Amino acid sequence: MSSLKETLREKIEAHRPRTQKLLKEHGHVVIDKVTIEQAIGGARDVRCLVTDISYLDPMEGIRFRGKTIPETFAALPKPPGCDYPSVEAFWYFLLTGEIPSEQAVKEVRDDFRERSRVPNYVFDTLRAMARDSHPMALLSAAILSMQRESVFVRRYNEGMRKAEYWDPMYEDSMNLLAKLPQIAAYIYRMKYKGGAIIPPEPDLDMGGNFAHMMGIPKPYDDVARMYFILHSDHESGNVSAHAVHLVASTLSDAYYAFSAGLNGLAGPLHGLANQEVLMWIQNLMKEMGGKVPSREELKKFLWDTLNGGRVIPGYGHAVLRITDPRYTAQHDFALKHMPDDPMFQLTNLIYEVAPGVLREHGKAKNPWPNVDSASGVIQWHYGVTQYDFYTVLFGVGRALGTLANITWDRGLGYPLERPKSVTTDMLEEWAAKGGRPMK
Ligand code: CMX
């Protein structure tokens, strides 16, 4: 090992106890406006972001524009014969806070259709990438490859006034959203279906068209609508939403910003957890020789995971302290459409056993399932068994919330984001003094 790396290892190991001591003994000490624990611990609960698109209450879950998930599903127009609202209606609602008329939804759908042609170079880019690239890397690269299309960049270079920034951000967001389902479906068919691409069906709504391009019959169109809506937004502090907001705050365009958010979503503590859940369940089934585990066997598997230093994927949350209503919404869908599915039944068994184990383990502040816990099981049921694709579905949905947010960010002239960092020496000095007074 090089002396650089060895020296670095020594430095990190020598530094760790200082950070741990600060957290353990002085975590409550206030420095300016936050505690030492918040400064070191990922800014939990620091109220320093503003959005009106959605709000996450720890004890209730998400509200989109003031509406809970069931209220949102009930209020928005649905395509004929479908149980879930169209993504177009939801996009209108996220952007404006208003329930659109059927005519307004049709206009959004027509607008998306006109913007939906994906440039050929995007497909060339995807095909040129290594076949074993993760689908999230493919999706992020595809988005980035389209940056040259940015209307925002063109208008900015022409000398646009600040009050107009939201307009080309809206245009970029519409252009990106219109193409996203086709790009996602292309990645799926290219990677897992031998490149047998299904062309879009322009007369369908976004959810219907996505199901069609995936090659999966009804009710997968409703699965798509439900997924994209449920995964759209979770206020602004989560990594993907925050990354998009942060990058766009430099006046970077929607392509750069959304690609950055996808890269954050691809982490196992965030969106990739839906893939991890399925891998974890598959490992469990393998260990059980294919049979459904008993409660005791499941309990042991959960403990083995925790004792192996790993997290239980799909459980816990940085803000929520209840079962995630996005989990409940997917559970309700599964109960209606696939009650006898063995994986769904196993998910229910995990729900009965895992919270008790996590409580006994004593670390996770929230022992309840999050959005990622049930989502893979539904995909699996409809034949999408390639679980490394699941986060792409999350990503398509997440575009709705993040793009609505950065359009509003530019509309309200939110500034460049630039929090302040301090050094460990400073923290230790303030800890010794019992705090740093607000200036
Ligand atoms: N299994 C085991 N340990 C867990 C846990 C879980 N499901 N959830 C939290 N913990 C542990 C944390 O790792 C942390 O341990 P350390 O003190 O050793 O670091 C401790 O409990 C406290 O964590 P917390 O305050 O309850 O949770 P955080 O805000 O730090 O992290 C989250 C939140 C989601 C990353 C975490 O619960 C987790 O890792 N869950 C599993 C992965 C997952 O499902 N992620 C998806 C979340 C939803 C999404 O964004 O898509």
C-alpha cells in the first residue's frame, strides 16, 4: 500500500473518536442555529428548504399539494376504465395545486405527445455503453446526453431576465418528461428483452404508453400510473430531490440537475433499496430451499442480516415514524390484484416480524416499512423480475416532483444553495464552551 493511503488510513482512524465523542457527549450543543449532532449527522430535521409541492409529516406521511395519497387518487381524473389517475393530471396538479379538468389533462397529453420524439443519439449512447452497466447509469447517461437540447441554456445565453427563468425551465421539464418513459422502456427492452423494442403508442396516456412499451398487459398500466405518482415527491430534503434542487440552484439546466438526482437515487440507502429488497428476499428463499419461511426462520434471517452489519432493506426512514403510506397504497393494490402471490404473502409476513426485530435491535428510529418494501414484489408479479431495473421506475416517477420543484425554484428566484461548513477543531472548541452563540 502506498504511504499516501497508509497515512490517510491513520488519519481517519485517529479522527474517528473525535467525531464520535462530539456526537455522544456534545450532540445537543447549539452552534449558531443547529446542534453538533445535526451538523455531523446529515442535517436531520434542519428546516432550511422550502417547497409547496409536497410536505412530509413524520406521523402521517406525504401530502401532495395538501392532499394525502388516497385524497390525491380520489380527486384526480382517470383515463376511462382505469383505477388510478393519469400522470398528466398529476403533473398538472403538482405544478399548479389545482385539479385539472378533462380538457386540461388532454392538453397536457397532446403537449407531451408533440415533445415525445427521443433523438436517435440517445439510443446510440445507450447501445454504446457496456451491456452490464446498471440501468440507473444508463438512464442518467441518457438524460445527460440530451443536455444539448436545453431551452434554458439557449435562452440564458441569449440574455434572458431572471423573472423569465422559470419559463424555459418549464419547457425543459416538459421535454424531458415527455421522453422519459420511452427511454426507460428502451433500457428495459434493450437490456433484458434482446433489444426487441416496442415503439410508443402516441394516443395512450403516459402510464398506458409505458406499459405498452414495456410489453406488459393490463393492469400494468395502472401499476405504472400508481408507481410514478407514489414515487414523484417526498418533500425536498431527500437525496434525489435535494440533489436536483442543489444542482439547479447554480442555474444548471434540468438535464444536468435531474441526472444528478438520479445518481443520488441509485444509492442503496435511497431508491436502490427496492432492488435490495428483492435481492434480500431471493436470498431468503434460497436459504429456505424455495419454501416460505416460518416466523422463527424469518426472525433468524433478519437477525443474521443485522448481525452481518447490513440494514434490512425497505425498512426505516429518515423522517417517517409510521408505516409509509406509499407502502400501504401498494399493499392495497396487491391485495386487490394479487392476494395469493407467494412473494406478496412473504412481504406481509416480513411486515409482521421485521418491526419487532428492528425494535429489539434498538438502532433504527423507525422500524416500519418504507416505499421500497412492496414495490419490487408487484413488479415481479407482472414479470419484471430483473430487479436492478426497479430504481429506474422510481426515477421516472421522481422526475415529476423534482422538475416541478426546480420550475418553481426559478419562478421564485431561489438563490444558489450554499450552507456553511465548520472544522472539527471549531466544533470541539464550541463544545468545550457549551455552544457557539448566534451572531
Ligand atoms: N436496518 C438496520 N438498521 C437500520 C435500519 C434498517 N432498516 N434503518 C436504520 N437503521 C440503523 C441506521 O443504519 C443507523 O445505524 P448507525 O447508528 O449504526 O449508523 C441507526 O439505525 C439510526 O438510523 P435512523 O436515524 O433510524 O435512520 P437514518 O435516517 O440514518 O437512515 C434510512 C434512514 C432509510 C437510510 C435507513 O432507515 C436505512 O438504511 N433503511 C434501509 C434502506 C432503505 O430501505 N432505504 C430506502 C428509504 C426510502 C427511500 O429513500 O427510497
